[in-house]
Amino acid sequence: MWRYYNANARGNNVNDCVVRAISKAEGKTWDQTYRELSTIAQHEGILLDDVNFVENYLDKRYKRACHYSKTVGEFLEEHSRGTFLVTMQGHITVIVDGVLYDTFDCRDRRMWCAWTVTK
């Protein structure tokens, strides 16, 4: 199931999928997540939406499993429990207990990897 979700603190529909997905997965506000990611990215000298930054950030916190042959929808159907951050070409989304939360329905897109979020 897909559910429209836009955590942007100003209600803007912009290219902030990294902040939106991580804030939902970690149970933090958009502003709090943006500040934390920005601080880390600035310290590392990289943009917070760069794939290398995102993957390194997630790898330091959560377990990664890659599923290059699956779509996001197929992964979603197989994972009805838990919280997952899922990457694909140019995008990251979040799945919580069988619901895909995002500003658009990306279930048909080929996924790269999923990180199991533990709190």
C-alpha cells in the first residue's frame, strides 16, 4: 500500500526525499533531521543528498540488504512488518509496517538496497 506523505516543514513538494524518508523512519521531525544530516554532510564536505553520503550514513546505523532484481512493490509485499529505508536510482523512500510513505507511488521502480531500521 502507498500513502501520500510529505513531512516537509513548509509543505513544499521539493527534492527532499532523503530528509523525508529518514525523518519518518527515525521518528524525527523534518527540521530536526535536516539539521542533523546537514551538520554531518558539512563536516564530511559532501551534499546530504549525494548517494555516497546517504549510503554511508545508513550503513553506519543499520543493516543493508540489496535486492537489485526486485521492484519496491515486490519488496513491500514481502515485508509487512518493520521499517525499511529503500534506495533506487535517484530516490530514497521509507516503508513502515507494509505501507510505503512518499510524495509519489514508486512501487513500480527497481530498487537497489534496503536498510532495516532499528530503534
